[in-house]
Amino acid sequence: MSLRGILIPVVAAASLAALWGCGGDNPTGTHVPDSGVTVAVSTDPGEARTLSPVTFHASVTQEPGGMMMMGLQMMQMEVRLEGTDPWEPVDMSWDGDEDDYDGTCVFTSSGDYEVRAMGMMHGSHHMDEMYHMNGPFHVDRAHLEAGGYRVEFESFPGHLHTGAASMLRFWVLEPGSGGSWSPVAGLAPTIRVTESGRSPMDLAATESEDGMYQASHTFAMAGMAKAALLFRGADGADAAAEFTMPGPDRD
């Protein structure tokens, strides 16, 4: 399985009927035939990007005459980066409003994701698909403004492991024509990696294509980690763009 599909949960389950998952911005409900249940999923408006919390909401409604009581016996939402397998669950928690659930997750890889909800009705012994988002849920790269430029960042693979090499990539861009972005080449920057409990380490960046700077690093410590691009900004002054990553898992 590609590790690019893995997400890092940041909210723990809070009830026996807890929902696990990560949602999307499609509010359309999916009706489960003969169940009397409809599930709808939504996220806060705005851009979803890696390394930033994405908050989502799932609502389960019962049609008149439905047999569901006290919520579903079990429910979980699952996501996967398109083209990867298997589905990955992410923690959710009951919000105290009968059949509404909320949660937050941090994506570690950009791209288009599939989103679905799986549920188990009372009296059943298997999970049924109760919601499948129409179309992909898109996640952009983490980015910020520094030195007069837009700096984007992503690690490959997105989910880090101690003892395994990761490629750290930065894209430096400036506004182009028609709302586009143009790469900023020739910066000769340094990539600085800070691991939990260790002194920062500076790496020479390679410009593998115009405006994209990268370096390989093997993480030794579990816990939160930071990656920063140090470069000369548009005004000639020193600039830095730093990103905090969910730390490597200990293998």
C-alpha cells in the first residue's frame, strides 16, 4: 500500500457510538435502502491542505418508521488517496447531539481522496456502505508566504517512519499571469530539519526542476518534526519558510 494515503488522527473517539473518519465538503446525503437511514457529510468551507487540521461533520438521520434506535450500532468513515489501497480510518467523536459526529484530521499527502462512511445497523453483524462522496475531495500542499514568495512543502512519503529516508520538497513560486504561479529558480537554498530532542541539521538543497528544491533525510527520532527552507527573499534579505510535520512513527 502506498503510504501517501495515510492520515494522522488528532481527535480521539468519545463514545461507544463514536464515528471514525475524515469528511469532505459534499453535503449530499446517501440513503441506505431498507435501513431508514441517511448519512450526510460536510467540512468547514475553505481550502483543505496538508499539515493543517481539516474539521468535518457527519450527520445520521432516520426516516419516519425507521427501525434505528439510539443511533447506529457502529459507524466509521474511511478515506483513501485515489489509486491506493486499503481504506484508512480516522478518529471521530460524538458531539452530544444524538446522531451528529465531529472530528479533525491532518492529511500528510496532497491529492484527490475518496471518502465513504460505513455503518452497522442494530441487529446486523456486518458493515454496509452508507455514504460515498460524489467526486474527489481535493487536498492541496501545505503553503505559506515568506520572503515575498509562496512556498509549498510536502514530504515523500507523507507518513514518516524512523530509520527510513524521506524526500523533503519545497516549491518556491511567485504570481504569474492570469492568476497562475511561476517557479522561482536559482535560489540555492538550505533545508533545515529539526527533530524532537535533537539539534537542527542543515542540508544542501538540490534544484531538481525550476523552483523545486529538495533533500533526502532519514529521521532518527519519533515525535513532531520541522522542515524549513532558508533562502534569499525577493527583497534580498534572508527568509525562512518552516513547516511542522506530524512526527515519524517509531518502527
